[in-house]
Amino acid sequence: MASALPHFDAYINGESVGPSTGDYFPTVNPYTGKEWARVARCDGRDADRAVEAAWVAFTKGPWGTINPSQRGAIIHRFGDLIRDNAKELAEFEVRDNGKLINEMLAQCNYLPNWYWYYGGLADKIEGSVIPIDKPEVFNYTRHEPLGVVVCITPWNSPLLLLSFKLAAALAAGNTIVIKPSEFTSTSTLKLMELVARAGFPPGVINVVTGFGNEVGTALVEHPKVAKICFTGGTESGALVYQAAAKGLKGCTLELGGKSPNIVFDDARIDDAVKGAISGIFAATGQTCIAGSRLLVQDTIYDTFVDRLVTLAKSARMGDPMSPETQVGPVTTVPQYEKILRYIAVAKHEGAQCVLGGAPANGPECGESPWFVQPTIFTEVTNQMRIAQEEVFGPVLSIIRFKTEEEAIEIANDIVFGLAAGVWTESIRRAIKAANAIRAGTIWVNTYRAVSYMSPFGGYKKSGLGRENGIEGIREFLQTKSVWISTASDVPNPFVMR
């Protein structure tokens, strides 16, 4: 019965608190297809409470007065606690979003690096003394936090994509309100159990859960919020951007992708085949950086496709909690239905389905109705919808090309620009392609690698701003210029100095 299920409350001002509505909504395990917990259904009142708590923590609490080294030490301890609890956090992720335990455990074991890296960076945010051209004036700059930052995270990798935002924002001295996806809220709320233990004062980190129109909009439009960080679809990101613009709030947006994964005829074919599989079937294709457009040079096209299909056929579907599983279920019902619609569109457009192309319902799929077979389409042209629109599932479109110039032209003929892959043994070709492709991340002879040390973000409709690396912390700072006169008297007040 629903009443026997675990209940998860919001986290506001250092405490777990029930929603103002008194209501809870179900969260479903994608592998079983059944409810396993209920989550607080917050509304605008809870959003206001969370922002107010963050505002007080920023303006009056100790977070704004402790020195950066102390702030960094707290962030570093948070990383230590995440390390110690990585297995439990990973299991929550799998239960909520159906991704593989191997991947979620690897992600959660890697998460502490964000907090250790930015914890170490907290006291290295330095201003500059400017050799100003004005006589008898001392001029310097300070980099200061923005204030209250709202982090809106998606359902596919909640804790990883939260860490992209949270670690840097905290290191810069901001306070945070998190709104996780309504489909995958529990791992974020579980993470909050570590916040007080790390030493964060109340109000520095807050979480409100629920639906976008009930709580997300209230957060984005709140007058005391200084910045929005959003990861999600391009259409949703545009709406967030429009709402934030009304209050002149800053935005970092990491949005959709339709990334080209280009295989030249001098590539190591077996490595490139593995890279193509990793680019689209890992995470069941539910990743913004998915290499969903595979561009293969015509001189190796047939050989490459044969090897690719053979390897893809061997992918083991099943329980994401099993270390043996390689492809898990789709996370949500709307996404499952969307993937099947795109498969039908591709067939209607004339693409040739050489693998999959249907729901999967074998015994390995358990009770879940949300499995989709790994699907490969050939005879795809770049003008087809299947090549232009983000599917966000295990569906690969293969496009043939003849020359380097044609490959680059196809790669760039898209509204997105999040990532791209290049497979070649020629350093000249690799550098030339990396320079020419309009995307925020280019992988050469690898795919789907990220690090806390390297900036990540998109070109074109794939987003605004950068996360990770030193560039990531700059997104959460504002620059102040300070002028100090050393003159013995005041010059003419009617003339600009």
C-alpha cells in the first residue's frame, strides 16, 4: 500500500520538512514498473521558504562571514562523506532512474572529486591590482558570490549533474536551492543527510521537490534568486531562460544534443566500433552527449556496420542492479513512448532498421514494460528527423560520407552543438576536425569522458555557459572594481577623472 512506502520530505534550512500541500507523489522503479517511494509535492510556498532560508544564510548567516579556507574545508569534508556513502547513493540512483549499477557506482565514486577540487579552489579566487592610467589612484578588483543560486537537475544522472553545479557554486560562496526532477528526487534527498555532517550551516543547501509548474517556476521567478543553473531539454531550457530574463537573472543552461560521432577510414575499426556503442547504448542512450549520429566514411562503411551490429546484438539487457547488465530500462513512461514514436518516424522516412526497432519484453526485462531494443538505422540522411531531433534513447542513425569536408559539413548541419567524436589515426585530421566542428566538447579516439577539471557546455541550442574546471567557478562570481584615491586634494568635481 502507498502508506507503507518510504516518504521523502523536502530539505529546507537544515531540516527535513513536509510539503505545504501535505501531498506526496509516487516515484517508480523503472525495472519493476512499480512505486517504491513517495516524495514531497512542494509548491510556491515551499519554494519561497527555501529561497528565504538561502537568502538569510547568504546575507546574515556564517556562510558569508567564514573565510574561504574554512568554506573549502567544509566542501572537502562533504566530498569525504560522499566517498564513504557512494554505494548507497548509487543504489538510490539505480532504483530511481534504472541506470546500471556499474555506471552509477562509478559515477558516485567519482563525485567526491568535484568537492575536493572546488574545495581546494575556494581560497584561490584572486582579484587583480590594475596599473590604472589615472594619477594618484589605486584600483583593484574583487570576485564576489552572486547570492542565491537555483540548480534544476534532470532525471538521467541526478547527482553527477548536480555536482557539476553545486560544488562550484558553494566554493564561490553562494547559497543553493535545488529542484531535482520529479522522476528522480530520492538520491538528492538522500545526499542531504550528509550536508549537516559536513558542517554546512542551515540554509546553505536546500531542496524542494515537485513539478515544474508548481515549484520550478516559483524558484526561477523568485526576486531573491540571482542565478539559475539548468540541465534538461532545449525547449524547457528556453522557457527557463525566458522566465529568468524577466528578473535579469543569470543562467547557465546545459541542454540537448545530437552529437556526431565521425569514423574516418584510417581509424582503428574495432576501437571505433566500441566508441560508437559507448556513445549511444551506454546509459540506454539517455544522455545529452549521446553520439546518436554516427558518420562513417564510405570506404569502410559496410565493414564497420557489420561489426557494429554484431557487437550491439551481444548487449545484455536486464536488471540494472545486476553487474552483468549492459542495457537497462528507459527511465520514464513519457520517454519510453517518445523513443517508440521516433523509431516509427525513422521507418516512415525510409531509414533502414538493421537492429532492434521495437519494445523489448523478454524474461530478462523482468516486470518492466519500459525496455527498448538497442536500435540501429542505416540509409539515414542528415535531413531526416531521426538525424536532426534528439531522441534520448538507444537509437542510432548511421550516415555515410565521402570526404573530410563532407563529414564536417554534416556534423555542423544541426541546431545543436554539445559534443562530437572523431576517430582517426591522423593527428592532422584530428586537429583539423576538432577545430572545425562547432561543439563544446570534442573527443578524439574516445567518447563520453568527463572530468571535474575540464569545462563542459554547448554551442548553439545546446546551451549557455560552462560547468567544471576553473571556468565553472567563474559562472558563480561577479566582479567588483574598487577605486581608491591617494591624491592630497579633490580635483575639479565637474570633470570626469
